[in-house]
Amino acid sequence: MPRAQDSDVQKVVDNIDTSVSLTEFIGIANRLVTAVCGDSGYSAATLKDIETYIAAHLYAVKDRPASQEKVGEASVTYMGQSGMFLDSTQYGQTAKLLDYKGCLTELGKKTPSLKWLGTTYTE
């Protein structure tokens, strides 16, 4: 059961589109926080805060806010870069800040590896 509610996410996101359901983002954030931070000893309130900011991050990534706008010869620059994971939004950065034990930091560091399971090459 999610710790965060729509109203929690709406409080932290600037200019949120209230016609967009936050249920999906909160559900994903809940599963992530439960899997990654659930056994870390955080209080229920801290887990709720981390979950709220991850849900806000997921919302912002879907509807990436502009960091710069220009009117003459229209131009828009969007916040963050896709390869930055949680660092691509202020909400993801806040979630990482709230996670002072570093559970979320490890997510971006995991890289896939291959292990050879075949026979030894002989000449």
C-alpha cells in the first residue's frame, strides 16, 4: 500500500497538471522505495517523504519542466538529461538527499556484467 498520496505529490510539484492521475507514479515509487529502502531502518515518515519525491520525479520526467524558455525564435530547454537518473530533476535530487543511508545512490551504479559459461578455448 502506498505511503504517499496524490495530495503529498501535488504539494511538492510546481505547476502540476491536476488532470493527470498520480496513482501510477506513486505505485512505482512505492515499489521502488519498498524494495530498495524498505529494510534500511528508516522511519515510516522518512520512507513516505522519499516515496513522495520519487513519485514527483517520475511525474516530472514524463512531463519534463522547462529550465529555459525563449519567445523570439521560440526555444525551450528542458530540465535535466535522461542519463542522469534521479539527478535529472530537483525532485529526484531531493529523494536522494532524504535517503541519507544511500540506498537510492546504488541504483545508478549497478551495471550489467557477462560471465562466460562455455568451454575453455583451446588452440
